[in-house]
Amino acid sequence: MHLSRLLFKTQKHDPTEAELASHRLLLRAGYIRRMGAGAYVLTPLACRALRRLEDLVRQKMESLGGQEILFPIVLPMPHEEAVTDLVGAMVDSYRQLPLVVYGIQSALRQEDRPRGGLLYPRQSVVKTAYSFHAAEDDLQDLLMTVRDMYERVFAELSLPVLKVRSDPKNADKPSAYAFYFLTPHGEDSALTCPACGYAADQKMAQAVKGGGKCSGEEGELEERHTPGCETIADLCQYLGCTPRQTLKSVFFMADEQPVLALIRGDLDVNPHKLSKILGTDVQTLSAEEAERFGLSVGYTGPVGLRTAAPPLLVADDSVPECGPLVTGANRPGYHLTGVRYGRDFTADLIGDIALAEAGQPCIKCGAALEAHRGVEIAAVARLDSKYSAGMNALFTDEEGTSHPLLMGSYGMDLTRVLACIVEHHHDEQGIVWPPAIAPYPCHLITVGKKEHVRAAADELYQALGENKVLFDDRPTSAGVKFMDADLLGMPVRITVGDRSLAAGGAELVCRRTGRTETVALAQVPEAVDHMLNASTTDRSD
Ligand SMILES: [Zn+2]
């Protein structure tokens, strides 16, 4: 490709609206142009990088036997339901299984505050894939195969990722993983254990809650006047107790049903876990909403609760085994002490609803957990018969008996992967594309306007092929050309000028390492391949 013909324009200075490196560099190098909040046009160079990424992923999916499908963008239902409907209608027998279908296409994102350029845009190109199986072992095998394949893809892209478990309950048999690119700008968080390697999505992570029985004493239920004690800290100071000896009551709404989540005062409620237990999304109640339900904010408790609509009581699994506890007395300015689970109140549901946090002991080995922020770029999960059972998507086994199809789902956000690659691979001068998805492997520059220099460059362009080289044939200064080459970030820069020709041919510079060599013109294609391989394999990051 000749740069003089390419739709592109670089900017000398950093755009002011961009905070993230990827956002700033993609704008400055002219790879993207903003069209509205979270809406970007990808220019030809960015399209090429994205296409290469798509091709890489497509090839991996095909090697797993995947068959490509194309969903309509105006889909009246979630992808999971659409694909269950499709396969349910077309597959009848175990003989047609297993089956893997996938699609690579644009998808709208529910991004309330789009930001960071391609990191949190309102639209992404995503790879979605679903597998269908007759046997559970077969589904489990594929889940692990795709998980491992994802790890290899990220290794090929030289993109460091954190693989975390994202199962609803971290059981021994893994059923879901997410892949995070770690960045302080990410909106997802993960907890890891430096001692045993436990790594989990914070939404689902578990930690040792400790404590056991707070005290064996049987205390009497007693109402105490506790003026101004609306927080756990105030309460503890006033009564001389520890947060672990208190019971926190947090109100949520699940559909139209109010829910009172009960948890020890030293822990916090994890709304995602609560949602899982209830099987529906939950929203926190604001203080005003809570008062409308007749609740005494700061003094709510499960004992003697009288409200218009009785809430569903959901207790963390640490609650029944501890006590006596201090809880709100449902009367402003008063708390109850000596409260016991079982004697004074019971819950409708009990389960793990605690938010695991950094510093808490690892569920596997007890070492202190560490927290990380990141952006989720890929995920794999077993869906089992979650969709197929309800949608009557069945197959018949060898005996002729019908069963719901067993399903797995495998997603990857390719636009976001592209942004993360730039976020990770750049320097002061610009982008440093890894060879696997660079728009072009080489960037060819001529220095000076002499005929024989241009003839030598044309010869190289022919030898390398137009798909392999971006040729800066603009009648502009060498300084501008070098600056643009660094900003655009192709892995190998080839310079031809009087000086290089006198030294024996063309000068090759590895964009990432800065390694420079001069090679005879005829040897350039071979030397380029060598440099690309070295740039790929000697990455220690
Ligand atoms: Zn551990």
C-alpha cells in the first residue's frame, strides 16, 4: 500500500479528550475517528488489524470444527436464545452432535458511560460461539479446549491476560472462566491468591469468612437505646462490640419483591451472588425508597420487622453459626442485643452472599487475597440445559429418549482486544503492533528524492508484495516520515537512502527493540521474516 493513496492522517499532538494510551494513540495515529459518544469509525489501517484478528480467531474456531453463522443485528431475543432456537429446530439426534457454531459481527453494548475509545465503546465486533452436546463430559472437554485455545491466542498476540474462574460457585469442576487484561482503567475486578494461584472474578470470588461462633454465651434479647448509631462503626463504639458481633441488614428489590439481605457487620453483601441465589437481578434500595417501605434506615433488623410488604429474608451462610448479635430494632434510635439465629429469627434463604475482598484469607489455602482491576476481553462458560430445557431444544439418544441439548458459550470481544493490544504495546513515540495483527508487517521509507533511491524502494515494494508493506512515498521530509512510522507502529521499518545504499542496501529497524541491521536489497524479504519472528518469539513481557 502506498501511503500517498491511503486514507489516513496523523496528528502532531495528543488529543485532549483521551486519557487512556490506546484511545490517545489510536486517535493520534488516525486509526479511529469519533462520530459520537462511544461511536468510532475504524479507518483502513485499523480495519486491517481487526481483520487479521478476526482471521486468527476464525481459523482457531474452524480448527475446532466450528461452523460460521451470521445473526441478524435486529435480534428480538438474546443470542443464547436465538442459537438455541436455531439448533433446536435443525438438530434431532445425538448423531448430529457435538456441534459448534460461531459468529463474528458487530454488537451493541449497553454502555451507560462509553469511554476510553475502543475499550468501552457502544459497539464492538465480537466473536460469539456456542457448542451443543449429548454428553456432559464432552461439553466439559470442549470448555477446557476453548479455554486453552484462548490462552494460546493471547500468547500469539503477546497480550498478557489474567485467567479467572467466574463460576457462580467455585466448585471443583470448573464451569466458567473469564479473561482479563489488567489495567487500572478497567471496570472489572478479580481476586488472586499469590500462594496457591486461586484467581476469581470478584463478583463470584469466595474467601474464608472466619469467626465461627462469635461467643457461646446464651444472651437474653434486650432492646438498647442507641442514639445516633446509624453506622456499624458508631454502633460498635457505642456498645463496645466488634463489627463481627453485629448483623447488617441491606435492602434490595428483586422484581417487585423487597429482599432483606442479612450479613455479619464485618462483611459486605455481593449483589451478584444475591442475584444468583434469587435467580433474578437485584437493585439496591435508596434511603428514600426504603422509608417508603416503612423501614428505619440504620435501625432495620430481622426481628420484629413490620412492613407493608414483608421482605424475603436472605442470610449469608455465616449468619446462622454466629451470635449473639446486635441488630437494628426497627425503631429509630434502638438496637437489639443478644439476637440469635434460629431462636429470634430465621431466613427464607441461606447462601454465600458475601463480597470477597483483598486481604481476606484465600478459600483454598488461607493466604491473603490480592485485588486487581481489569477489563474482561473473553469468557467461556457452561450453559448446560439452561436455555434448551425451557425452549424445548431436544435431541434423542441411542435409545430414542429425548433430552435437552447441553450447551456451552464462548465469547471474545475483538474490538476490545485490539484496544488492549495498543494499551499494552506502545511507547512514547507511538503504537508497537505485535506482528500477529499488525496492519502491515513493514513500513518502507525513502530518504531523499533521488531517482535511484526511489527505484531501489520500488524494487523492494515489488519483492515484498503490496500486502506486506506500507510504502511512505509522500514527497515529505524524512523527519515527518520517521515520526509517522513510529506513531503508526508497523513491526519493521525499512529505510532506503543514499546512506543505506552506500552501506550495502536497506536499513531494517525492529520497531519494538530498536535493533538495526543493514542488508542487501535482495536479502530484505528474508531478513524481514527473520526480524518478525525474532520480534514475536523473544518477547519476555
Ligand atoms: Zn490460596
